[in-house]
Amino acid sequence: MKNIFLFTVVNIVLIGCGGGGGGSSTSNSTYEGPMALETEYTMFPGDSVNKDSENTSLKITHVDGRVESNIELVEGTATITRKP
């Protein structure tokens, strides 16, 4: 009985924590340079994206209460410049 209880508690904690793992955005939070199509980048206040072509289209995702935003190049070309 004690083992079943312990197993259940451990599973609840693991499920509540989300099981770890993250998206690709953390690896792209310091990248500076030309953006790749359909790759998500994390942007912070002061960072900027410069459109390199007229047909550039970006997808921006922001969650209220968070400082960072995620940005993805959908079409065209663009370059990320990070705040020094």
C-alpha cells in the first residue's frame, strides 16, 4: 500500500512539473544574424529584427506577463540584431 501511494505521489509531481524538456527557442535566445525559415527565436527587450526583403513575413508570439517573445520567419529574409 505504501508503494502504491509513493508511486502515485511521484507521478503527480512529475505530471505537474510538465516533465521537463523545452522547445528549440532556448537554443536560439542568443543567436544573432540571418534568420532561417520556420525556426523559432526568442527575443528580449532591445533586440530587433530587420527585414531584408519586401516580402518578409514574421509570426510573433507573446505571453502576457513574460519579458521575452518568440518570433518565426514565415517568408522572405530577415536578420536578428541583439541588444549589446
